[in-house]
Amino acid sequence: MDMIKLTIDNREVEVPKGTTILKAAQTIGINIPTLCHFELEGLGVHNKPGSCRICVVEVAGRRNLAPACITEVMPDMVVKTNSMRVINARRTVLELMLSDHPNDCLQCAKNGRCELQKLAIRFGIRQNPYVGGEQSNYQIEVSPSIIRDMNKCVMCRRCETMCNEMQTVGALSAIERGFPAVVSTAFNQHLEDSPCSFCGQCVAVCPVGALTEVDHTPKILRAIMDEKKKTVVQVAPAVRVALGEEFGMKPGTIVTGKMVTALKMLGFDYVFDTDWSADLTIMEEGTELIGRLTKFLNGDKDVKLPILTSCCPAWVNFFEHHFPEMKELPSTAKSPQQMFGAIAKSYFAEKIGISREDMISVSVMPCLAKKYECSRDEFKVNGNPDVDYSISTRELASMIKQANIDLATLPESEFDSPLGESTGAAVIFGTTGGVIEAAVRTAYEVITKKSLPKIDFEELRGLEGIRSATIDVDGLKLNIGIAHGLKNARKLLEDIKAGKCNFHAIEIMACPGGCIDGAGQPLHHGNSDIIKARWEAIYRADKEMPIRKSHENPSIQAIYKEYLGEPCGHKSHELLHTHYFDRQTVVEVGSDK
Amino acid sequence: MYELLDKITKGQGTMDDLDQLRNLSRVIKDTALCGLGQTSPNPVLSTIDNFWDEYVAHVKDKKCPAGQCKALKQYVIDPEKCKGCTACARNCPVGAIKGTVKMPHEINQEICIKCGTCIEKCKFNAISII
């Protein structure tokens, strides 16, 4: 590789050709401030508009200052990252940005985690000569998952990169010029009318409080206080490997037991596990897969293959909007969150002798699309939703902090029974490749009636955007595809449409990395090591489980015997399966939509 | 920059504003993303370099030596030259000029919109801008 020698702040440095000044400086411990620049290494996310101008540096011989995040190094370059000219320019740029930014930091959802606030602290901004001039003015928009307050937008355009390049959803784009310039939907549509999938990746990368999640914590606290209501909470697999980060623990720390204790201390009547319903999902989805496969092998030409997973609500929104003609392909099984809600408000409510209206069902999810999912009409019975509130990992952390609970020092406890017992197969739902691995573990044993020689399917694991593997199920070659990030999902779907692939089953997760990097997780601020640590933790948690195959979960076996009958049977269909809609957005010219 | 310049042309600028304007122009030249942005402050920078005393006049004396800043202009009638023909008063669109026939007229500065009609109509060169 070609190496280039240059001088940064009087220090010589040698880096490979093509490196930016920003990265070259980092190799010798010089941390140039940035704002718009955003990169998730290894996951193919890179936002580099070079537009905020906070990272400018002085390059000898160059007329103006150079943005370090996009300027590549040149041989014998002489760079100054801290001259008066540079510092003055950065301060002025920052003052100008702050002059068009609301001052309500104390009530901002990003207070304390805001990257603009951190810059203001770093540069010691005390007074701002540019305050008092014109400001942009936009209406705040609230959707079931996401709040858009564009008055706080700094036009870093990270959300656009996520929406258009990483997810290919195309809901957000910059429009207008000057003060009216803003990132918005086409024709300023409401997010719900736009092709938005509510994956929330825009929220996960927003450096300021322009894009935030809808906060349900006050409503939940009220529900807990209400003695007439029974509160039931479920926690998704990816939450347990990330919640600790909010309390200063190392990324990848598994806090399952402590989290359960904290939820009980908060006053939830029943603390259950979404992993339980993930096992249930495997039973339903696995049976559906086996059913479709058997038909296919018997020569049925009309059978819908490949079967696509349907656990990820953002992915469901995506195909409903972008590939409605393929809405017969995904499994009709509900997502684990909704399966849990349906069982909690039927089977479990009957068991403890209360009506569904007297039960408040809460889910803790690494996800913002789950908020949207639980508000969908098909998941309501007489207007009463199966899951009343869905909160993110961040919101749970905030509730725990408000209650003066120090997660790190808590003793561990177990989930309540019966909807709390789970297996290792359910834990790995939290990462890309996990759902299909769990399904294969069960499908293998159900089809062959033999015990698996090796539980770990290493060939299905990894963080590459699209992966494929062929699993030998006793002679039957099962072709599996996996995609995460909707860009990769789109590629796979286009291939299926063109008849270019021969997969039997495909798992798709909307967020890069799967739920571990969901939009409701603690903010990673572009550090992909955090995501890798969570990823490893998920598989560690799987290894630690005594039972690692969904169909061996005794409580799942019991509910089929006691209540549901058989997988994909009549009762299951009623409670655990759903259907999809064509929601392609067509905007008529001249309509006021 | 526009807001600063606007303030200065209205006679409300301070010496701090001038420093700020100069700093802002330099930073924009240094940091703007596109060529248009980088060259946009050039007119301000070169006038600051070459006509600094005019900027100072706007701030300190509240005067526009070039007579171009509307807010700093005043139209006045020289009572010695005015014959009281009433041409200016009849043509003033806002009725800012008062006076009796054959007596010197006067312009009410609070009403005057500095449109310049009176100067055009005066046949005796009695009106000037200060």
C-alpha cells in the first residue's frame, strides 16, 4: 500500500494513501472536532457531506481552510489543526450555528448527549454575538414513533444518509434554501403518510434533538401507580446486552438479572421476557417454513418461497411500502412483541382472572418501529391494543435513573413464570442472523427427528450486509439468505423478483447489525466497537442458556398443550398471525396530501 | 452579514459590529463550502480595506458620505433659496412638506420617506441632501 508522509502540528505522520486528515491526526492522538461527519466502520455507513465546517484545518499553500473529514492527505502536506485562524473560524462557525438553534437545552431530549452542546462546551461559548437575528421556524411534527423538531436541525444530513443510502427508504431529503432549508419528506407530508419505515436510524444518528423518540415513560409510571390496573412488561433480547451502557458499564455487559430486579423495583406486576414469545415465533414461523417447504418438495408450483421473516416491524413497513406485490412472501407470524401482547391479553389475562382492559402491557424494545407497530389497528381488539406502550432501552434507563436505582449494584433475579422462560435460540433474535439460526435449530430437529450434532451455525453469523449459507438438513439442502440494513434487503428482494436467487428462507432486519443497533438502543455516537461488543454478548448469552432450542422450551410446550393446540393451528392463527397491506404511497399532483 | 450591514446602514451599528463584520467575512471566505460562498464576502472585505473611514462615519457620525443610505439621508430646504412656489409640497407623496405660499417651506423629517421627488420638482435648487 502506498504510504504518504505529512506533518500535522509539527509532528510527522505516515498514513496510507487515501486517508483523510481527520483520521491521520487521530493516529497521533490529535482529536479534531467534528459535527456532521459520521461513520460506522464495518457496517457501510458513512456520512461525509463536509458541510458543518467545524473540522477545518489550515494547510500550508492552500488559500482557504480545508475540512479535515473529507480532505485526503497529500505527500509533504503541512497541516495546522490549532492555529488562531483555525480556532477562530471554528468558533465563528459554531456561534453562527448556535444563533439559529433554540436555547431550550434543559428540556431537550438530547440534553447531555447532544453533540452540538458538547462542542459549545469544548469551545467555551459564553456569549454569542450573532444571537438575535433571523431564525428558522418550523412546526414540530409528532408521529407514533418519531418527533421531528426541525428548529433544532443543524443540517448535518446524517438522517438523510441513513434514510437514503443505508435504508433506501427515501423518506427524508433536504429541501429549500437559506433559512427555510430543512430536511423533510416530499411535499412536507406527515411521516405516517410518507414511505417512512419508522426504523428510526435517523434518530439514532441525529447529533442534536431534531429527531427524537416519542416518550411514553410518564404514561407508564401512571399505569404502575393505578391500583386497578395490572402491568405486564416484556423485554426484548437486545436490551439486556446494551442497557448497562447507560449506567457506565462496559459495552457488551449482559445485565439480564439486574434488569429484571430493576423492573420489579419499578413496580411492574409481572416481568416477562420477549424471548419467550420469540420461542413461540420460532414454533409458528418454523412450522410455516416446514409447511411451505414440504409443499414445494411435493411439486406444488404455486407455493410462496422463499419465506421471509417478519419479526422486524420496520422491515414489514418497508415491504408494505416498497414491495407490496411481494406481500405474500413474508411469514404471517406476528413479531415476538405482538405475539407476547396477544397471549398476555388473552391466555394470561384469563389465567389471572382480569379483563384485557385492566391489563397494561408494556414492552421494552431496542426499537422505535415497535412503537408504531403496537399502534397498528390490526393489533387491537375492540380498540384495546395488545401492547399498550413500547419504550426504548434509553427510556427504560431513564425510568430506572428517575427511581434512584443503581443498576450496577443490584442483585440478579429471574423472570416471572410462565411467560418468562426462554432459550438461547430466542436470545439471538437480537442480532442479524439470529432468527434464522433459531429457526434452523428447530426446523432441523423437527424435519429429521434427530438431535442436532452442533447447535452453533457459525456460517449464519457475521456482520456483512448480505450473507448466504446452505444448511444440510439430512440430505435436504436448505438455502438461507440473510440481510440487514434495508439497502441490502432491497437488493435481495430485487434479486428474488428477477428470479436470480434460489433461497428457501431469508431473514431480514432493518437496522444495520440487527436489533443490537436498533434505534432505541443507547447512542453509540458512531463507535462500531460498541455494536460489535453487543453482538458478541448476544452469542455469549445464548451459550449460557441451559436450553438452546425453541421447541424444547417447557413453557412453550405447555402453552400448546394447554391453550393453543398445535403450531399454525386454528387458535394460533387467530392470535399469532397477521396479514399485510399494500401501502405504496402514491401522491397525486395537486392533492393537498 | 446582511443583518450587520443593514444595521450599519441604518446608523445603528457599533464599532464592535464593524470588527464582527470583518471577522465574519474572513471566516466565510475561509470556510464556505462552494466557490460562490467563498467569494461572497469579497465586496465587503474590499470596501472595508479601501473605504474604512466611510464605515466609521456610518457608526460614529451616523452619516453616509456617499449619500446612499436612505436612513442616514436628510432632505433639507435652504430657506434663502426657497421662493415658496409650493411645487415640492404639492408633489410630496406623503405630505411631509408644509409652508405658506411665497414663504420658505420645511420638510418634516419624521414623515419624509426620502423618495427624492421634491428635489426633482424644485426649480430653484433649494433642496439638498445632508
